[in-house]
Amino acid sequence: MYDSTLEKTKEYLHSFINEDKVKDYMRFFKTAQGEYGAGDKFLGVKMPDTRKVVKKFYKTISIGELKPLLYSKYHEERMLALLFLVAQFQDKKSDSEMREIIYKTYIDNLTQVNSWDLVDVTAPHVIGAYLLDKKDSRKILYKLANKESLWDKRVAIISTFAFIRNNDYDDTLRIADILLDDKHDLIHKAVGWMLREVGNRDLEAETNFLQTRYKKMPRTMLRYAIEKFDENLRKKYLKGMV
């Protein structure tokens, strides 16, 4: 029987399975009933090993073959599919048409980007990278930021990391404003992280944003945002004395 690239890929990924890691991953990614990752399943494959699979197969596996991985019950298989999209997007041989196909594939299957690590490791490198020179198309991020889905909202803010790296902060700050009153801890952390990244490059831009907002921010969001500040200034923010 002919072995497809998909079958060879899965076989190689599964060669790295470590069942001893499964329970650790289930606890780490909060898979118990009522937690954000409830029901997710793991193979026990480490991220460096998943990246080995990507490196070996990303040039030969087609986008059309990725759907079974994207819709897998296993976390690592979904991660693998998304990392394939990242690798193919970043490949020097990929032209603008190919990158648009990859971007649309990512957007069309966004329901499968359903954990914080899946978002953080891939969204900036596909969604953010695609929209980097397409400011008129960034309205998709605002649509995601206003959805009910925790992961859609995290995609919206984390995708802007690509813009931040290019000293473009406007969308990050606008989306942070939309998410300022969100109730979920994972959004607080994501927004605070992106604000900190803005401040790492333009402290004035971050402090201007914080000036009228820091007192009403969720505490976790503020702590993440000011993590790199001078200790005395950080204490003033936390005491509401700036």
C-alpha cells in the first residue's frame, strides 16, 4: 500500500510519543471538566520533537493533506498542522498567492486553534505576517476581538505581535482597549504581554495607553504590562499612584 506524506508524517510524530508526559500536559493545559482546555487529549510529544517533524516534511506535505491533523483530537497533531502552515508561509519559495492560501486556510479552520500555545506559536506568523502590509484588511482582528470565543480573542491580540515587531502599535492598542474589560485570565495575560512588548520598543506609547486605563485594568493584565518597568515605577502603578 502507498504511504502518503500524511501517513509518514503521523508515523514520525508518533515515534516521539512519551506516555509519561501525557498526565503532565493534561494538568498544564487545564483539561479537567470546567477548565479552559477541557477534553483535550495529548500524545506526550515534546515541542522540539514536533518541530523536527515539521522540518522533515513541510516541503512535501500539501495543504490539502493537513485537515485530518487540524481536526485531530490530539493537541500535538493540531499543533503540527499549524506549524506546517507557518513553515510553508515562511518558506522563501512561497509567493504572495501561496501565502494568501495559507492565511485563508488558517482563518477558515480557526476553530481548531483552540489552546493558548496553538495561538501564541502560530497566529503572529500567519495572520499577523499576512496582514503586516495590508492595513485595510486588519478589520478581521477587530471582528475576532469582539467574538465570544476565548481563542478568537486571543488570536486577535496575539496576531498583532507581528506588527509590534515592525514598530506598528496602533492595532495592538485599539484591540487592547476592546479587551480591557474581558473576564478571562488568559486574555488578561495576552493583552498585558502585548502591551509590554509595545513598551519594550516605545515606552512612551505604552505609558500613554496606561495613563488613563491602568487603574481599571485587571490586576494580572497590569502586572504583565509593567513587568519590565523600574521597580519603583512598577510599585507606583500597582498602588495607583502614577
